[in-house]
Amino acid sequence: MRVLLLLLVSLTVISQEDLSHYKKAMTFKSSWTLYKNAPDNYASYKAFSKSIEDLEASEIKAAAYAYSILGAYFQNKVEYGAITHQKLSDLSQEIGDDKWQGFCRVEQFGDECSVCEGSSEKKRACKKCNGTKTCRNGECRKGQIISLEKIDGKFEEVSTDCSICEASGFCQACGGSGVYKIPCNICRGFGYLLNKMKVREKFKDGLVDMDALVANHILEGFSQDQLAKGKIKRGDRWYTLEEINKMDKSSQLKAERSMLEQRKREQNQRTGELRAKRDKKFNSLENDSILEPEKAKKIIENDFSDEADPVKINLLNIYLKQANLIIKATESENKGLELEAIKLLKEAQKIRDHEVLRSRIRKLKLENLGL
Ligand SMILES: [Zn+2]
Ligand SMILES: [Zn+2]
Ligand SMILES: [Zn+2]
């Protein structure tokens, strides 16, 4: 049981370690920060160079290689720089970006070696011929060896090819140049000497870009971890599916609530408008019941049949009564029953003391009397 538990615990630890791209990015950042502040320090250069190998093929890795190459130059280890430069060019090809290759090209940091004058070699006098350039065979004359031979009783000069120089007459060791070349020991065969001031200037040149890449790398690492945990990005933040669902639900509720409120507001507005319209109608009834009794009657019967306010009901009854009396009076008038009409108008006037009615009664009376 204990073993199983231990196994389980270690499995969890491994899978979490696997997940933490963020942690790795942070580790890389700290080695970068250390190195950036002390590029001349061998330990920081070494640690930084080592940390690069954990990076995945990407622009940050290319940039880091370039900076590692500068570090090699600071350490006078041009050959390390050359090895790393090879890695950088392979990587550049892989990711299709050679921006950082030019950044650290060694030629730009060199001053010509004053000893070999840039040829990267030194000449020494040939040890075989001591610089004479000629064949070391003492009997060799321009590649020929002359001997005297007795032919037909006479001595004659006979020349044969020198086997040492193969008849060239030159020193075989130096090919007749009289010198041999060795790599320059001052520049170690590079032909130039690194100027660390130039390296330092270059180091400063790319810092902003490199820092941005490091910061981005951390963000990316964090995102990768979140994705691996099955989280989802919303805006700048990461959420679990559960949280997303919860947020969606609550925002849906919120939307529904605000829709309801909007509807209520619209409803209230409509109700308010209707009420204002009704009030206007109600107020005009006072006049309408006298001037347009038919219309007033219709409005009271149709539009105010549901009126609940007792004060208003009372007034509506008065208006209705008045309108009815005036309608009847008008009918009497038309039939020539002026007295009947006057009576009805007076009754209507009694309900509500109205100047319009009084003047109508007066008019009817005068006409009736023929005045
Ligand atoms: Zn040299
Ligand atoms: Zn020689
Ligand atoms: Zn010879």
C-alpha cells in the first residue's frame, strides 16, 4: 500500500514537472538575467549556454545562441563561438529565420592581426633547405646530376635526373618557396584579434529584443501549461471549463435580467403615455360634453368604462348627464320645441354652471320671442 502510494505521488510529481513550461521559462530567464549582467563571467556564460539546450527550436533559441557566441568571444574562446555558430545556422535554417546569424558573425568584432597581417599564417625558413629553395642533394644541379663516363676511350659528361627532386631542382619540403607556413600563434590562425569593446557594443544592441523574447517565452510557457490543464483563455485570463460555464450562465442571467428590465421600462413608458393621453381626454370632456356632446358620450362609454377613481366616476356621470340633456335639447330645438329645449339646457346648466350654456339659453329665448 505504501509503495503504491509512493508510486502515485511520484507519478503526479512527474506529470506536473512535465507540464511546467512556465517553470522552465522562469529558470531560463534567471540564467539569462545573471548572464546579461555579467557577460564576462565564465560561470554565468557557461550556465547560460547550458540552459539554451532546454529551449525548443524557436526564435528565442536562435537569439540565445547568438548571445552565447558573444559570450565565447568575451572568454576569448573563438573556437567555442564557431561551434555554436554552426548550431545557430542549423537552427536558423530549421526555423526559417537568419536574423541572429549576422548579429554574432565573428568578422565584425575583429581587428586585423598585426603579426600575420590577416593571413592567419606565419612563415618560417624551410628547415630542409635553410631557405635556399634548392634540392638538398649536394650533387644536384638544377635537377640534373652530372657524371663523367668513359665512352669509346673518351671521358664524356653524362647527365641523369635527380631522383630526390624529381629533376625539378627545388627543395621538395618547401616546394621551392624556401619557407614553410605555420598558423599564427598570436591570432591562433584566425587572422584577426577580437576587439572586446566591439563585442560589448553588440551585446548592448540586441538587449531589448532579447528581453522581449524572454518575457514572451514566459507568457507562452504559462499558456502551454494552462492549455495542458484543459483551461480556456478569455481575454487575458485562463479559466477552467467549469468556470467558463459558470461565467456564461451568470452573464446569460444578467442579459436576461437586463432584457426584462428594458421591457419593463418600455412597458412603463407606454403606460405613462397612455395615461397622459387618457388624462388629456378626460380634461377635454368638460368642454366636449357641452360643445360636442355626441363625441363626449362616446368617449365616456368606450374609453372610461373601466374607470376606478370615484372622483373621476362622479365627474364622468355629470358630463354624461349634461351631454344627454344637451343632445335632447338640440333635438327639441330642431323640432321647434324651444321651450322644451330651454328647459333641458337650464337643467344641464344647473349640473355645472357654464357660460356657454347660459348664452345658448339666452339666444334660444330671444329667438323664441322674435327679438
Ligand atoms: Zn595572426
Ligand atoms: Zn626547402
Ligand atoms: Zn635534386
